[in-house]
Amino acid sequence: MIEANEAKQLLQLAGLTTADVKQLDSTGRLVSQISIKSPISGRVIERMAAHWFSR
């Protein structure tokens, strides 16, 4: 099982801010949108993510 601090670090490595992690910790919910930061500049030429809905 992952320790809480390790999980928080993984979330921050994935791009969540400290404020996002604190909100998740207190509410149990993620924000509906997150910013994805890139280490380089340029243009997005392909988007591989999909939005799935479950019923």
C-alpha cells in the first residue's frame, strides 16, 4: 500500500498543484480540470486523452 506522502508526491509529479492535492485530501474530489505543464515549448499536434462517461 502506498503511504499518504508518497501518493501526494505522485499526484504532484503528475501535475497537480499543492492546492489541488489539499483540496482532494479535504473533499475527496478532484477538480474537473487540471493544467498540464510541459518542460518544453511548442504546439500540441495530437491529443491522446479521451473523456469517458460511466453510467
